Amino acid sequence: MGEFLVKAKRPSRVSIAGPEVPMEMMSRFPRCAAMAWRNLLFLLLLVMLSPPLQAEVSAHLSSSSVALDELFTLTIVIRGQNDATPELSKLQEHFEIQGQAHQQSVSIINGQVSQQRQLRLTLLPKHLGQIEIPPIQVGSETSQPLSLEVSESAAATSAEADSQAFIELQVDHDSAYPQQEIILTVRLLMAEGVRGEQLSAPQANLSDTVIRQLSSNRSHTRRDGIEYQLVEQRYSVFAYQPGELKLGGVKFRGSNGGSQSIFNWLQNPQAQGLSARRVLRVVSDDVAVMIRSIPATFTGKHWLPAKNLQIVENGAGNNESVISGKPLQRQIMLFADGLTTAQLPNLEFELPTGLKQYPDRPQSQETPSPSGISASRTLSLTLIGSEAGEYELPPIEIPWWNTETDQQEIARLPRRKIRVLAASGTPSPLPSTAPGSPTPQEEAEPERPAVAAETNASGYTWLLWLLWLLWLLAIGWLATLGAWYLSQRRHPAQKPANAPAVPPTAPPPSEEQLLQQLLNAYRQRDREAARIAWLRWGEAQWPEQPPSNLNRLGKRCKPAVSAAINALDRTFYAPQADDAWMDYDPEQLLKPHSRKAAEQKQEAALVPLNP
């Protein structure tokens, strides 16, 4: 009975914050952990105590013959203790390294520890023929030499391969002048399944040739019934010396076949067979442009070949008047299509004696577009007249060569006349007349016979008494006026209740009203109303010295507000309509100004506690 009870007894269980675990299983955990530690220590001791194997370097190819446009793999295996980096400089003389992959492993066989490193190189041949791959140096060890046969690709000579990817170059002029803008269009057409992003920039054979990219677009097109991916890039080309200009050398490298990109495939060469993907290398043909010499008939100081060139003025109008000593703003703008800002000349002119000018730093701007480069230069200056009189501002003429009509033209700013008025309290200088010349009054009066002058003493006496009488009356009137003024101060008169009220003067518009005027002008797309609203807003901000134009207003504002004002100001002088000024929101721009003005008014209204 006792033996039955012992056999029927259930093993005790231990619960540790979860399901019950048998005590026997718990007792096995320390034994397993101890065994794992012993195995790890034994492995480490074995690695340290076992004699290292002799280092060895070997290499093998994925194929002994490839096509010129075919990728293959060279695997370099390094066994033993050799941490040196393989020397690949000689290998790069014959091949382009498209990708690298590294792998390292440690194995123990019969107590022997072996280390192994693998370097897989994805290569592309540079030329045809039998290529001897030299031994690869890795530290003090080298691999065996290898041989590779590189043949012409069978598909490279077929029309189908030629239609996989090709490059077209086109220029808008077969001949041009030095510094004339030439538009070069580069088109890359790729058939479906061709991938690649490496499209190089065009090259020029003439030195000092400037090439600047204008745009890059992607689309699809169809040629001979085949659907192509189209990459179109446009460039501005400026040649600075005569001769035959050759543009070309545009290279493209891509691949065809497979469903993944070439970059992902190069990182994992074993993802698919090498024969399923070939590298496409395309080089464009050259296009020639004859650069002629500057025409001998051009008479300008600066050679300016452009599609269009205009000069406009803002500020000083014809016959405008200004008080002596007061500034007069003048703004001259030069616009050109087909020129860069570096080609635009400086605006220089002389002023007559009596006028002084204080120019600001010229502002230049360039705008690239698919049709070419447009440049502008703005000169703002202040004129001050030191003497009263009429002055004539000389005209400004800029000769330039019209590349559309192939003839010289002149951009002209006509002469201006301004009047400088004498300051308050300063008599205007009378026009000088030559001695003996008749005055205007003398010319207007007809000739009369000479009459002898007669004097009368009694007449003079009567006139003297009349002057004394008028003097006494004036003194009496002034005395009466003074007495009335004193009495009014001592006993002020009560204003009758039914007296008519004097109409108050209209208060200046508030910030909200000015902002509403701006918003209405922008919503109605009325740039003239917007200009007036901005100037009224500026007058409210600086009442003592209100800005006279948008240019001066923009200089006083923060950059965000100044950008909106300058965008509107440019529309009045730009050769073409520009709606960029409507992209700005006056309400968002002027919120900080309105908030700051309200805080200043609130601070001014607070009475200090301890005056």
C-alpha cells in the first residue's frame, strides 16, 4: 500500500508568474546554459590554439567569353589570415567596375579553423579581343592570371538594337555671332524596357564656350510605330570666338532586359542571370554651328546680339517740377532677351551743371525658360537740383544687334526736361538780358512821343497828408482789434445752442480699410488700384515721409512684403504681361504689421502708474 502511494504521487510544480512549470524542466535550464558556455569557451580556445592555415588567393570568372556590352562577374577568394585590400588598378585598365559585393565566413572542420573572404566584382569590358586578366595582388599573395574573350555583340549590329536607345541633337541656328544665344535641344529616346539615368551634358570644341541648362522634361512619343520614353533637355550656348563650333559628346548608359533597375541588380548580381541584361552605351553625333565675326557695320561701344532689347524709365517725367534741394527719383530699366546679366552694359550718362545724381547699386536678374535666357538690370538714382531753372536730361541710346532681323538697332530713352523751383523765401533768378536789349515790357509797349516831366509841389504835399491819414487809421484799427481780443479772453462768449455745427474733417482710413482696398484690388486683378492702395498703406505707415513710389516703399518693408510690392512694380515696366504679382496674399503679409500697430496703440493708451 505504501509503495502504491509513492508511485502515485504527482511531481511537485513551481509557478513563476505564469503557467506552472515542472520542477524537472526547471532543473534542466542551468545544465543547458552551462553546456552552452562550455561549448563557446571550447570554440574560442580552439580558434586561438589551432594553427592558422596558409593564406591563399584565387580568382575565377563567371564566363570565359562575353560580348562587349555584356556584364560578367569576377570572384576573388581569399583564404586564411589576410586582411589586405585587393589591388584593382590594373584591372580597371581593361574593365569598368559596375558593382562590388563582399562576403566573409569562418568554418571549423576536424578542429581546423578556416577563414574565407569573397569579393565579387561586376565588370564591363572596355574593348574587344582576347584580354589577359593580370594576377590580383592581395597583400603578399596573388591570384592566378585569367583569360577572357570579348566579342562584338550580335545584337549590336542589328537594327533592333539601334532602336533601343538613341540621342538626337538640334540647334535653332546653323550660324551665329559671338556671344549670341544658341538653343541646343538634346533628345534621348528609350524603348520600353530600357532603364538608366546617366545622361551626360553636351561638350563644345571651342574654348570659352558657355553652356547652361534651361529645362528638362520627360514624356512619351512614337517613332515608326514604336513607343519611346522621351527625355528632352534644352541648353543655352554662348560661343565667344569665331570658328566652327561643334556640340556633341552626349553619352547615355543604360540597360535592357529584366524587370528591376540596373542599380538594384548591380547590388545583387545573383538575382537573375547575367545574360538577361545587357548594358547600352550610346554616344550622340556632333552638330556644327558656324560662328561668324562681329559685323563691321556695328557702331556700338558694347557688342550686344539679342532677340529683343528695351530701355524704359520710371520716375522723372517730362517737364516735371521739383523744389530746389528736394530729391527727384529716377529709375532706368534695361530688358534683354538672349543675353545674360554679365553681357548687359552699365547705364552711364552725363548730367547738366546744377544737377547732382546719387545712384544706388544696380539690381540684375536672370530668368531662364525653355525659349532662352532673359536678363534685366535696374538702376535707381536720386537727382537733386542745387539751382533753380530748367534742365534737360540727355537721351540714352544703346546700339544692339537684332539677331532676328540681322541688323543693328538702337534702344533709345528720349531726353527729359525738369524744372527746379526756387525754395521758399529764395527769389528766383531773373533771366539775364544783354546790355541795351529791350525788356519784354518795352517790346510790348508801342512807341510814344517823348513828353516833358512836370512836377507839382502841392501834389506831393497832398499825397504825404494822405499817407499819414491812412497810417493813423491803420493804428486805430489795430488798437480796436487788440481790445476786442482781450475782452474775448476775459469773457468768452457762449455759443448759441442753435448754432450750426462745423463739419469735422474726414479721419484718415484705418488699417482695416486700407487692407480691404488692397484685397479688392487683388481680387479684381486691377494692378493700378493695387498700386494706389499700396501707396496709401505706405502713407499710413510713414505719414511724415510717405514713399513716393512702389520702389521706395518696397525698400522700407520686410522681405516678404517687399517681394509682393516689387512683383507689382515690375508689371508696369516689363515688356510682357506678368501676373506673378497676384500670387501674393496681402492679408497674410500685412497681418504682422496690423498686429504690431494695434499693440503700439494699446501701449500709447495706457497711463503709467508712477509718472
